[in-house]
Amino acid sequence: MSLELDKIDRRILTLLQTDASLSAAEIAEHVNLSQPPCWRRIKRMEEAGIIQTRVAMLNRKQLGLNVVVYAEVKLSANGRQALGAFEEKIRSFPEVTECYVMLGRIDFLLRIVTRDIESYEEFFRHHLSQLPGVQDINSSVALSEVKYSTELPLELVP
């Protein structure tokens, strides 16, 4: 991170992680600043890439997306030569909400959100298992959600 963050910057980020719809004036009021310097701080953090984007958090269950599956994907030796192609294809699947390159016994960990087990099976059969170079897929279905957060632990930032 190239930008030094002070206590006010961290408070601004905490507020934005909680409610990105807050206006600069509302944030300024919470952090005891006037609106123009607060807006400049937000703009500076956006330009530095600390604030990537502002989004609305949707309730997946209210939308009928009731199943979360974590899929561990191992590629064959030949498949590893085409990592870029695999990653590009994974990015094209809206069901895959997160994808990580892993160290260890698997190559990728995917978080997949879908309507139900049947729709996951369809995704698995017609898309995921058909990707070139895939040697093994181990899927785990989440039974319930104990904690889900997109908020980063800002208290750990130096």
C-alpha cells in the first residue's frame, strides 16, 4: 500500500464498508470534518486504488440463490500450461463469485452460488467439468452461513 492512512481515513473506510450509499457530507459529519476535505480524502483513496468500487450488497436467499458450493479444482500437468485460459473461462461464469489460485494439493478454490443442487449439478456437468485440463473437482455444499462479510479488518492495516 503506497498511501498512508490516518485515523480519519480508516473511519471513512469503515463507514463506506458498512454503507457505501453515504454521501460525502454524511461521512464528513460522522468523522468531524467539513464536506470538501472529506470528499478529497475519499477521492484520494479512490485514485490510489484503496477504494475499488462501491456496490450494493444483495440478499442471495431473497433472490432465490439458496446454495453456496465451494469447489476445489485440480488441473492435470498439461492443464497447468493453460492457466490463463482456465482463469479467463472461470471469469465468464456468473455462478462463480470468487476464484483463488491456491498453493498445495489443489490449484483453484471456487465459490459458486446457485439456485439449488440441481442447478449446481447442471453447472458442474455442462461447464465446470468440461473445462480443458481439469483433472479433479471436489465440491462441498455449505449447509448454513455462520458469517459472511465483505468488510476488511482495518485494525490490522499498518
